[in-house]
Amino acid sequence: MLFSNLPADIQKEIKEELAKASEALQKAEDILRDNLGLNIPEENIMLPENIVLKLPRGYIRTLNTVSEKYKLDLLHDETLVKNLSYAIQYTDFINYILNRTSLGQGGLSVGALFRKHAIINVMTIVEGIIIGFIEKTYLICSQCRDFEKSCAVNIASIYSKDKKILKKYVNCEQSFGFYRALECLKNGSIISDEEYAQLDELRDYRNHIHIQYINKNTKKRQRDFMEEDYSLGTYNKAIKLLHNVPNIIDRLLASCQSFKS
């Protein structure tokens, strides 16, 4: 929803309250810097828990809410479920900062860097959910009597034909990357060519967590903020992909009756 679409009286009230909050924040920093002589941020002071800023109540979703929305309770690895749940909760915090501060659309290089890591965080969640559910199918396939014989959905042509190899992935003795996961989904007709292209484009953004990143096509070091679009629009594209993940998981689990267990 656009702010401009809100009733005029609501717009006025929100503007006034946020202006007060911004002014209060600035005043607090001025007191610390000027009265105490602190060289912030190199020097700082940890404020007591009872006086620090608090996020609005109810903004961060509960673990149960995010687990249910993204079907995490269906995964077999409890550690992965917790990791994903906490990371999704973190997107709520990021969402707050992007939509309530200048870092969402401006903020110079700091804003761009914040949005960069926001995009990366979302894509690591997308990657984790997809790989987690592929691991779930690995587990089921490794126990299936029909896997190497008469697999009705021909999963063997997508995954390894050797059950021993599948079990190594299930037991965390081996792992595979996001690119291979996307290839599996594409080859199994679980995702469309359009979905594959969207996921692969944002997968490349995730790779830029490495500051020393070298572009594989140009063979040159990538310059952050100049050659990449770390905009709110790109972040929203990543969020839309995350929202579509449950649909992809539904298709994956529907590809074999055994996957629904």
C-alpha cells in the first residue's frame, strides 16, 4: 500500500509522530556526542536495556507463524527449521528499517549496503528452504523400494541413481549448492523457465556477499553500488520470490505420493 493512498488525516498524524521520533533520536545522539565528548561511532556507550529504543509490538512475527507460512514443520532437520525461522523473523526487522527509515530508498552508500545485505538475507532463506525440501525428497527416495526400479515420476533421472549417494546428502556428509538445486527443480518441471530465471538472477546477488567478488563473465572485480541495483525494487523482487516458495514446495511434494508423508 502506498502512503499517498492513505486518508489525509492519517498521513498528517503519521508524519507528525515520525518527525517527533526523528527529532528525539537526533537530540539523544547530540547529548552523547557533545556533552560526553564521545567520538561516535568509534567510541560509544551501551545503554541499559530499560531505556533503549524498542521496536513496535507485534511487528516481528512469531516462530510458529513463519514456520506455518513456509511449511517448515514439514522439514526433517530441526536445526535447519530453527535457522530458517530466525532468518525469516530477521526479514521483519529489515522490513521495518526499509519502510520506516531513509535506508529504504536513500542513505547513500550505507543505505545501498543495507539493502544489499537485505537482499542477500532473503535469498539465503529461499535457498535454505528449497534445499531443505530437496533433502527431504532425498531422504524419502533413499528409502523407497521403487527408486531404482519403477519410479513413477522418474525422480532418479533428476537425482543420483545411487541410493548411497542420496544418503550422504541426507546425513550431511555431502552438500550441494543453490545452482544445482535450481537445476533439479527445472529438470523435474517443478519450476518454470521464468521462475528459474528469476531465482538465478537473485542467486547472483547473493553471491555478492563476498566483497572481493569477481564477475565470472568480465573477469573483473565487481564494484558494489555502481554496477549493481541494490534498490528497494530489487529487494521487493527477492521478497516476492520468497512468498512464492511455498507454491514451489507444494509442486515438489505433489510430484510423488511418497513426498506428502
